[in-house]
Amino acid sequence: MKAFFALCCFLATAMLFPRLAAAEWFTDFEKAKAESLKTNRPIFILFTNSDAAICLSLDRAIFSQKKFLDYADKKLVLMKADFPASILRQPRGLAQQNSRLRADFKVSVLPTMLLLDANGKLFTDFVKADGGTEKHRRKMNEIMDFDPPKRYADYLETFVKDYKPPKPAPAPAAAKTEEKTAKKPAATKKQEKKADVKPRENEETTIPDENTLLIPLDPEGDFQEWLKANRAEQENSDAKETAEAKANEASGLAAPASAEGSSAQAEKTPAAEKK
């Protein structure tokens, strides 16, 4: 009863002296995730019914107060998923988004508050963190006894201090390949152009015959030694051919002389026979 009386007094004071908002409540979930990724702050998502008395009381006591909004401006990204009594009060796209979020996080009671990471994944479920629905309700009643916005901000800080932003997703393989291609040096691109040059269609290929002098393509060989050996081999071959030519010439001169001698002897023989 005492807590209820304190809450009524606080609500009456809040209505008489409205506070200025210091942080923005997002209603677009994608924008909230982008802001979370940009600021490295978790998303505080509030599932509420703007027509329900309990939701209105909680909003006026905590979520619209400057102390809470000042804290949220430094530590949170605020996101509100509203489910008013009349669905016609919301654009169709917004109503579909909120219904999808409610189904994804299995929200069955309004109001419900959760902490999400920049990827939209659950980071803290306060009911489970407090040990169940009944313990969470007692915790909220304690907070509402005195200075609710300050005490609720302190309560959230016990969870927010352990928040670690998720690592960015790895770049796709196709994007990495494009980056490597863009970073290639100019010399490599020139070599690629040279490799792409096709031979001419009418270009003739010369095949050396057996008499063509070939230089060995051994990068470690001694070209001068090879040249000397080749010259010596060539000189020996020339000397051999010269000797064979001289021998053939000498044998050619001897053959006619012997033929003349035999013919003269043949002529003398008949003369002797006649005598």
C-alpha cells in the first residue's frame, strides 16, 4: 500500500512538471540496429501498450523522465514496440514489424523490456536474469518505491556494463577477390596484357635442320669452353675431309698410269708373237 501511495504521488508530480526528453525512442528496428552498431551501445527494447494503465504508469514514472533519458543517451539505444488497442492507429508496416518482433522474442506479457545487441540478438532477458517472473516483479516494486528513473538506470547498468559489441561480419569472398584485384601493381597488369597477346595467324615457325649450329641454353654452362670445343671439332672434321680428298686424288692419278702401262704391254705382246 505504501509503495502504491508513493507511486501515485510521483505520477502526479510527473504530470504537473513534465520533463524534456534527452534521448530518442526509435520505432524502426533497422534504424535502431544501425545506431547500435554505430555507437557500440545495446538496444533497450520496450514492448508496451500505449492504451494500458500499467504501461502508461511505467512510462510516466521511468521512461519519460530526464534521469533515465540522460542515462540512455550515453549507454543505450532506445527502441519502442507499441501494441495499441486499435491497430488502425499504426501504419501497416510498423504493426507488422512489431508483431514479428513480439513473435521472435516470444513476448507474452506487456510491458516487457529486453536488451539486444547490434545484430538484433537477445543480450539480456531481465525476467530470467532476476530468477523468474515473481522475483522480477519484486525487483520492480523496490525500484518504484523511491526515485524510479535513477534506480532503474542503476539496475540497467549492472547488465549494460558487461555488454560487448558483436564483431563485424566477414566480408564475402567475392568482395575480397575484388579488393585483391584492385590492389594489384601496374607491372602485374602489364604482364597480364602481354600474356594475352595472341601469335599472328600467318607467322611461320622455323625448325632447325641437322646442320644448323645450336647454342646450348644452359644458364650455368661455360659458353667460351663450348665454343672452343666446337671449333676444335670443326677443325678436326675439316682436316679429315682434306686428308680424304688428297687420298682420293692420289688414287685417281695412279689408276690411269697403270692403265696406260697395261695397254703398252698389250701392244708389245702381239709384236713379239709375230716374230
